[in-house]
Amino acid sequence: MGSPVIVAPTTALATFSPQNPQLIGTALYSVVYNRTPTDKLSMFKSLDNGVTWNEMDVAHRPTISGAMTPVWIYNNAGLILVAASSGAASGDPFFIQLFSTTTDTWGAQVATGLAGTMEATPAFAIFNPVPNEMVIVGDFDALSFGASLRAGYYRINASTGAVISGPIGCGETINTGDAWFPRQMFIGASNSVWFTFNQSPTSGLGNQELVVQNLSSTHVLGTKITIDTFANLPAPGPDANTMINAFSNSTRVALCWSPLNNNTRILQCSLASFPSGLNLQALPAGNLSSVSTALIIVQGITVLFRNELDTIDGTFTLTYRLDPTGTSFDPAQLIYQPYTINQFVNVSGDGFMTGALNNGGSGIMATGATFDTEFILALAAFPSSLSIAKLSGVAGALILASASSGALCRFARPTKDRRSGYPIITNKELMKLS
């Protein structure tokens, strides 16, 4: 592939959605937080599976603030709902911005008058179709126990954008000295919403825990269930708010997290047997740090992307693993070993995002941590193989490089790295792709 596709300018940030980009009909949509010249929401659309992108309704870009991470869902009925902040301070009121995928225009802005999520931690959203609700989860200043963060959620009418209830506390109910970081949600059996939390002691002593909690379709909040535990560092640090990736389809649930940011633990089972039937797969840390992950289930295959820093040579390595059965991943396949010391991140700095492509594959959409990332890429997964899009050097842009069309894809020849034994793509091979 000649070069990746620049979706948005260098000062833009990708936003949180259960899938980003999201396939709606035959088009891909992505909401972008465009930070210059003023803070705006931008809606980008692709009709050719990510090869080209155009911004919709530029004249009516909504103005937002960065105090709350913008999050969005599609309601399966022609509306995208974006939750964003209208104030500059943490906890300032948030609103719901509507966008019509029928007319590709920005619509009403529904003021809530209620506190948005905490500025220091990201928010997440999901669409639950049976109650027809957008559920937003995050940490809230008003719910915190002093230095200990506490999570809460809102329920939003997915047709009107009106708040149904919230913020309602979830996760921790009494102050135990732990901080609760809500992470990605997924839809479980009987149209319930499952929250995921990274529970971490603020003192640094003790264990990090991966905790889940159910919100039934009738809005009953269930008990907390710890599904994985990992020893914490002696002092709290960047590892304390590790990302949790969660995804489900009609038959399978998959979660992964990287406690201490140097290993990855994946838990999977059938949708009907969650959480008692979870199967744990642990990937060793080795000489790794700053591990970030993304996970999606496509065409019955769990695809895990992992980006990690090798502490010996100081380079980042991006790999993928495939699990067709939900019980065992194939060996890691190296996609690229970059020569820059940057990683693929989303606005929280803890992971990156995956989204659907029109051919049933998956794509990565990411933003550079320091806005000077060498490249950002996308992949497409298929039952028999993984097609790799061209990895290229467009500095600091939000990029989606689609591998949907074979005519647009060219492949480099890997060589075996003497130290690690992994196949790597050299800079010389990359130049051949330009």
C-alpha cells in the first residue's frame, strides 16, 4: 500500500466507542475530537472501507471541552449519540450531541445540566438495544472517597439523548482505600450490560483486581465479581490504571488486561457461561514494559493486538495473535518492529481501539501519544489469515490504513531477528512499499 489514509489533522484525537471506526450499513464512521483551531467534534465517513475519508457537515461542528473524554454509540436506528463536556473543569455538565446517519448532519444538542465524568480518567459508552439505552460509565468527582476514585454510570435514552438516571455509583460502595477505574463494557446474556473495573490500592500495596459487575436489562445492579488478580507494585504508578479490553458477540466473551503494563492476561468463555466458565491465558512479560492491547472478535476469531516496549533495545513491537476457538491463541506474529520509541495509544494512554471493516475484518484506529508517532495502521482479519496493511511514516496524524482491497496492499518480506527469533520487517523492506 502506498501510504496510510490521513483521517484527521495532527491535533485530532480518536474518541471512545465500542468500535472505532464503526460500520453502519456499508459506510464507516468515526467521531474525532478536533482540537484546533477550537475544540470541535468532527464526524468522518468512508464509503470505500477506509480508503478515503470525508468530514460530514463541517459547517456545524459542535464545540466541546476537553474536560470529559468524548464517547459515542450508534443506536441502530440512524442516530449517533456523542456525550461530551460543555465546560472546562472536571465534573462540569455534559451534553448529548446527536448526529443523523440518514442525512449525515449534526442535529440537536441535548443539555443535561448534570456532572460529566472526571477529567483525569476516561469515560466509556455502550449501546444496549433492548432497553434502547446508551450507558456511560466513568469516575465522578462527586462520588469519590477523597483520594480513592469511585465509578458511576448514566442511562441515556438512545432515541432522544435525554438522561434517564444517574450518576449512579457502581463498583466500590464503601471506602476501602482502593481506586476504581471503570473500563470497557460489553453486552452479556439477556441484554445485560457488564461493567469492568481495574481495582487498585491507592497505597500501591496489595493486588490489582479485574472486577466485573452486571447491570440487568431491568436496571438492577448486581454484585461485584473478581475474575482475575495480580500482585501490584510496592508503589502506585502508571500500571495502576491499566486498560481492560472487553468484547462480546452472540456466542463468546473475551477480556484482556495488562497489569503492571508488562504482561497480558486474556479471559474467554461462551456468552452463556460468563463469568464462571472463563478460561485464562497468560502471556509472559519477558523484557517488556508499556504493554498496550486491543481486542475484537471477528468472524468467530478472537484477534488480540499487542504493542510493547522491549527494555533491552528500546524499540516497540506490534504483534497479533488469533484464537479461533476462544480457548488458545496461536503463536504471536510480528507485524512490525519500529525504530521509534512511541506506542499506539488512545486518549487515556493505556491502549488503542479496534473497529469493524465492511468485509467483516477489523481495523485499528489510534493516535500518537506525543503527536509525533511515525505511523499508525489498520489490519483486517479473516478466518484463514490476517492481511497486513502498509506501515508508513506520516507523522502525528490520526490514520486508518485499510487492508480491505488486495489491489491496495503490498507486503514486505520479513527476516528473522537474531536476538528474539521473531520475523521482523526492516526499514529497507519498508522502503520498497513506498
